[in-house]
Amino acid sequence: MSARLLLGLLAALVVGGAAASTDIDWWENAALYQIYPRSFQDSDGDGVGDLKGITQRLSYLKEIGITATWLSPIFKSPMSDFGYDISDFKEIDEIFGTMADFDAMMVEAKALGLKIILDFVPNHSSDECEWFQKSVNREDGYDDFYVWHDGKLNAETGEREPPSNWVSVFGGSQWTWHETRQQYFLHQFQVKQPDLNFSNPMVREHMLDVLGFWLDRGVDGFRIDAVPHIYEHRNADGSYRDEPLSGWNSDPNSYDYLDHIYTKDQPETVELMYEWRDYLLKYQQEHGGPTRVLLAEAYSPVETLAAYFGNGTRLGTQLPMNFQLMYLSGYSTAREVVGSIDYWMETMWTQHQTANWVVGNHDTQRVANRMGAHKVDLLNVIVNALPGASVTYYGEEIGMSNVETECTEISCDDRDGERTPMQWAPVSNAGFSTGPSTWLPVSPDFERYNVQTERGVARSSLQVFKGLQQLKQSSAFLSFKKKNGFSYEAITEQVLQIVRTNNLNEEYRILVNMGNGIEIIDGLADKVFEYILVTAYSLHRPGEMIDLSRRLLLMPYEAIVLRWLA
Ligand code: NOJ
Ligand code: MG
């Protein structure tokens, strides 16, 4: 018997279900959790989170049922974009600790059975990276390491102008003149984040080397940053074409001013995903261990993301991140939620792929602000009840909200509000730091929303979240590759129902009332179910029975999980 088969059988025994699928790899049903390292746990009192802090808190991730955590960048960086501007891809930034701290974190993670995924930022480096300095000075081999151009001469004024009208994601021209090299360089993001030139094979080599370096240190995969921006279209004569106007934004300095046909989602990107997956596959063949995963960050249409999966002959990224549910608002009805799920699921079914559902991240308002505090649990229920991998941003499991922040010397970013310190306990600095101050303010709500307090409250967001993770491991939840084990529908305008079953002896009905009215549902099924999990707005208790052939009442914003066992 092969080791894989044996493991599969063991897994089936553990979950205790007769029909539990054995064909599920670890990432396919994973509860993923994003840590923003500056804000998770500070171990040395400087007010900024660090690796030792993360290591201390890994047992918490285990407690709440997390499979793997992905860390936003921890590499050497001037921190102009808090680590998304890397000056040494193979060094830990001292604000986060040392390489020894990293190794210690890996040891602890392995001991706990947690997987670690790192942020991989291939599109750009910091302008303080050695590679950029070498490129500025046209050092041998580094001349074309970044995207350089002389610019155009304006026929009327005789002045030099940028090579094209391209606008950066953060606003302003994508081209900045470099005095030393006397050329423009391209940056899709900040001026301090020059884009690497991926049509240069040496750049691709360097990036594979970065992947190899961290794989050797034991990581289980990578979240790839800014995938759609990696390539830009260049004409055969080396010039760059202007992008057409989008027509819906009139500010020439705004990213939305243009339709990004030459700077986003270029066809070469897909090949690159396959190249990186090949590298990971080869690594696994040579070194063994679990499947290494790739999560791709791409705000692109589902058809584009579908291409990342593979093309029939070659494999690509397993988890192109699905941000659809992040576009829901406080007004979204159950029918609209179904629309968002459909948009993604239809492609998953036709391509036989595993879905993933992202709750939020460090670039987006928290759920409490996007949808309302009373909907945090609802979204947590939905993403964990759906088949595939769920991706939770730290703090969403306790219902953290955005904090109103002011510019300081340390940070002045419009995304600061969703990056505030994790709330651990009703003590000074919410238990995040013992120092006199923290890099961003701790939420004024921390005494109500924190891990320690919520551990002791039966229907807190944290307890609901933990209950959901247990469910995710039950046999009915593991048979998601079969279409007949899973369905979802809006049974009224405001009530979403998700059904999970092993088609044998176990069936779950997950019911979510997105609306602010009481919902009355008659004759939903001809079986008697048990309340397994309830949220704060429910009038019921776990263990109560309900005959679904009769009447079911759902309170405003109530979510419940019901189970039928043969
Ligand atoms: C996406 C990251 O999530 C964001 O925080 C960053 O600013 C950009 N990529 C640039 O790296
Ligand atoms: Mg690029």
C-alpha cells in the first residue's frame, strides 16, 4: 500500500466518516490565516510585531483550527510599503528579528503541525536593493534587470517626457527619471518599488533562487504578490504604447483613469505561474514532504485566474485567490451572495478545481466596516461552509474593526486602519506589546473584542469560528469534490442555504439570514435536524432538535448549522 493511500485511510478513520474522501490534499480543505507580522505580537517592546512574537502565538492558531498561515513580507526592507519593498530577498528584516528567529519559528510550527507560507514579491524590489543599484550603474548582467527607457521628446516643447502615459497603482506616473542613469525606470507601485524586468531570463533565475532559498528553510508555499502586474507590453522597437482612457475616472493621476491593457494580465504571466509550480513540484520530488502551494494575488477576472490553475499539460497555482466575497457590502442580499459564489463556483466545477474564499486582507477594510459588525460571523460561516480553502485575515475571527488612524512619522497609509495590533486580552496594548506605544493605535474596542474575553463567551465570534473549523473536518465537509455533496441557494431573498452531505448518513444545512427581518421558512426538508452551531442572534441552543418539514424561524442576522445523522 502506498504511503499516500495509507495516509488517506488514516484521515478517513480520524474523521470517522464512512464516505470521507481520501483524495484531498492538505491545502484543498485548509483553513488559511494571514498574519500581518508588524501587528500580530511584539516580543521586545518596540511596539512592532516580530517573528518571536509570532512563534509565541502559533499555539493560538492551532487552538482555533488553522491549517497554515501566510505571513506578509518579513524580508529586509526600508519599509516604504512595510515590507512590500524588499532590499534583500534572502534576509530577515531586523525589525522582525533574525534568521535564527525564523528557523525557531519553523521548528515550532512543525512541532504543532502548522504550515508556513511566505509572501513572495516578484514584481518589484526596493530601490535600495543591490540589484537596482547595480542596474543604475549598468553593471555587467544587471543592465536590463529593471525596466529602463530614454523617454520621448515632445516635438512641440522639445522637452523629455515619460515613455508612455501609464499611471501607477498608487497614483502618478509609472515612470520616474533617474538622474544617475539618465533614463526613466518603471514602477507599477511606489517610486521606491522599481519593477523587475521579467523578460530578462536572469531575473527569472534570481527569483527561482529566492524560492529555493526559502523552500530549503522549510516553508510550505508562497503567496505571490501583485501577479497581474509582473509583465508590461513592450513593442518590438522597444517603445511603449499609451493605454486608452477608462472613461469613468477623469483624474489623470488616478490609476482608474486608464484601461490597463498593456500593464495588467499580460499573457506571459500565465506561463510564469507554470514555471514556478514546476519548480515547486521538482523540489518536492527531490526533497519529499507535503505539497508546496502557490497562492496568487490577482484582482483579475475569473477566466484569467482559471488559466493560472494549469492548461491540461502543465500545472499552475493551486489557489489563485478568490476575492469575490470581499466585494459584498452591508446591503448585499442572500441572492447577491449566491451571485458571487456562482461567479467563482461555475468555473471551479467545469475545471475540476478546488475553490478558495478570501475574507479580507491588509489592503481592504475589515468585514465589520465593509458589511457591519453584525455580519462578521455571517461571512465567517459562509466562507467556512463553502467547499475548499478559506482565507482569514488576522483578527476577523474575533470581529476586529478598522481603527481611525492619524498620520505619524512611522506610517501614513490609507490602509493603516485595517492593520492595527491584534487584540489578545483586556490588558494594556491589548496584550500585543509591553512597550510604551505601538506602531499603530490599538482599537478603542479592545476590551470587548479580544481573544481572552471571547474564549469565555459561548457565542462570541471566536467560538463560532472555532466551531466552524471543527465542522470543516467532518466527513460531510470532506466530500466536496463531488457535486452531489454540496449545494447552495437563496431560499428567500435574504436567506442563504448551504448543504453539505456525504450522501450517506450525515447532512448539514447551513442557514444564514443576511437581512434585518425575521424569516419564516416552511417545509425545508422532510427530516429532523439538530442545532449544531448558533451565532449570537439565535434564540436556540446547540443540541435542540428541529423538524424541518414544519416551520423554521430565523432571527435577523442569525446563522445556524443544523445536522441530520442517520
Ligand atoms: C499587494 C500588496 O498586498 C500590497 O500591500 C502592496 O502594497 C502591493 N501589492 C505592492 O507590493
Ligand atoms: Mg511589473
